[in-house]
Amino acid sequence: MSSLDPIHGGELSPELETALDSCVKVFMLQGFEHATLEDLANASGTSKDFLEEHFATKEQFCAAALRWYFTKFYRQLRSVLALHSELYPAVEAVLYEFIELSREQYTAGTALRFHTLMDIVELDEELSAELRALKVEGMDHFTSKFTQCKGELHDHEEALALAQYYATVFEGLSVMVQHGMSHNDLYKMASLSLEVLSNHLRKAN
Amino acid sequence: MTARDSIPDDPPEKVEEIFDKCVRVFLLKGYKSCTMDDIAQAAGCEPDWLKERYPTKSELTAAALRWYYIKYSSNIRSELAIHQDIYAAMEATLFAFIDICFDQLETGRGLFVRTFIDISNVDDTVLQAYQELQDGWEAQILEKFSLCRSELKNPEDAEILACYVITVIEGLYELVKLGKSREVMYKVAILSLNVIETKLKYGQPDRHSG
């Protein structure tokens, strides 16, 4: 059994999800260099044996936490994207789904410290590469939707830039959720951003 | 003399080096576990010099957070003052923001604001500094939209458009961290301005030069 199996496919038990979040807090307070699997076990209310069974090292733990975080989001967003063949309804649905997922994590109190985890992994070469690969993988899928639907745009060459713009909007929304922006305002942000796509669609759309 | 007062007296490069290194030390050694000596060693300065200016980690972290916010907001404040109309002001603001992010990276500094914010969740001194700074930063954008309200088809859109620009700025920061090029970010900024353009009474001349 691979050490990453517990989170394969983005599925994770609520216990392990809480454990992962507690562990990121340990990294923040104790430091990545100093934290041991024992510290992580104490913080998460699990046993050292349990963690060692799943993660051989704290680097593997970080990689797993990152994969969990991104897989959970991207898998859900991919399935929403696949439901819509036209670009506008697809982007609209993904924006709304993204808001809901981000708010769920905010309300549950998890993922608040994932920015710190991401800054930690940036200081480790292998983990940094893993983080970029995960983000690029998620981004590529979204970009490919714009490329597939470029025929719907006035200017086909705008497809990539529009995809990057929406990636920016997703990141911005994620931060605004953490800043406590209201549900209503988050939806207004999504609606405003959709005007950009609307202005780039051919009239027939 | 407070930690905040001491900043202007010291060479900016030295202060910025300390603020950049302290985050790296926090991440590797832990915010709770690290000592001021660890930070001084990483930043290449004397521990006594550091402690004289920032007696505690909380004060150092709050000062570092303040430094980052002031760095961004002073540039943006001047752009907002130079450009009278809202479109030009926001275009200049977004471009200035992108440039500051890239300047940070090109001088070997990290983009660590999120970690500071996460630390604010476990340190009340840092939390207070963060809340004041974030409110001040958002107020700058909001104030400009309020001043230019009459340029909008619907003047009541001023507040929500200010929130939109702040959302875009937060997103730009993350994409720069992800390694997108400056040109891509300029292009994204121009696309984002499309929203403001459609809300203006009289539209905008073709001024997109990138």
C-alpha cells in the first residue's frame, strides 16, 4: 500500500482531514525543520504509529496534504466543467462551485493554513516541484476547456488569456472567502467576472 | 521609541532583508520555536541590534507585515493620486501592483504575505496590525471609486467594483507566485478592467498599450 493511498482520489475521512489541518498548524508553530511525526501525531490526536503507517516522512506528509487539498478541489471542479459543453455556462458553474467549496472549507475551519503550507513547501525543492505540478495540472484542465471552446470567442487567440484571467479570479475569490466576504458579494464578484467572458463571446452565443 | 518608529532610520535594504529572512526562519524553525538569534543569524545582523529595534517576535512580525503593506500601498497611493479617472487609476494600480510583485521576486525576496496572515491567527499583536493594514489598503481603492462615482452608469456600483478590483489584486498576487510571466499578468489585468469599462457612462478610449 502506498503511503499516499489514504487520500487517493481526493477522498479523505473527516478524522484525517482534521489531522492534516492540525499538522499544518504544528509546522507553523514548531517549524518544518523541527516538527516530528510525533509532534504531528500529538497535535492531530492520532498515534505516531497511525501517521507512520501512512506517511514515512514529514515531506511525504506535506506532499500528501497538498495532493489532498488540490485533488479535492480540482476533481469537483472538473466534474462540473464536464457537465457543460458551452464555455459560458461551464465557467459560470465552475465559479459558483468554487465559491461553495471554498466557503465549506472556511466554515469548517480547515484550509485556512494552506497558504502557509504552500510557503513551506516552496522552501523544499522537491515539494515545490510537486506543488507547481499540482497547480499546473488543475490549471491545464481548465485552460483546455477554453481551447476546446475557442470557436465561441470573437478572437480565438484570447482563449489562453481568458483562462488565466479566470485562474486569477479563482485565486482572488479564495482569498476573499478567507477575508470573510459575504456569500452574496462573492456571487457578485463571479457575476462581474463573467461580463469579461460575455464581452468576448461571438454575438451568436 | 517603538519598533515602527525605528524603520525609517535604518537602511531600507537591511530592513527588508530582515523581514524577508524572518519569514523563512518562521517557516523552517517555527514561529513559536525560533528565537530572535535565529532570525538575526539568517539575516546577517547582530542579535542585539535586532532586539533593540524589535524586542519580541510579535513586534518584528507586525513590523514586517506593516513594511510589506506600506511598500505596496505607497506606490498604489501615488498612482491613484496621479490618475483622475477611475479606469486610468485602476489600470495604473494593477500594473503597479504587478511590477512590485515582480520586483520583489527579482531581488530574491519572497511573496510571503499569506504566511504573515496565517501567523496573525495565532498572535493577537500581528492580528491587530493585519486588520488595520488590510482595512487601510481596501479603503484606498474604495475611496477612489467613491470619488469617481459620477463616472459610472450606476453610481451605486462604486463599492462592489472596488471589491472586484481588490479580488483581482489578490488573485494577481497568487498567480505571480505561481510563476506566470509579467506579460501574462499585464494581459490578465487588462482583461479584468473590461468589467470597469462596461460600467462607465462614456466608455474609454482605446488606451490599452500593455
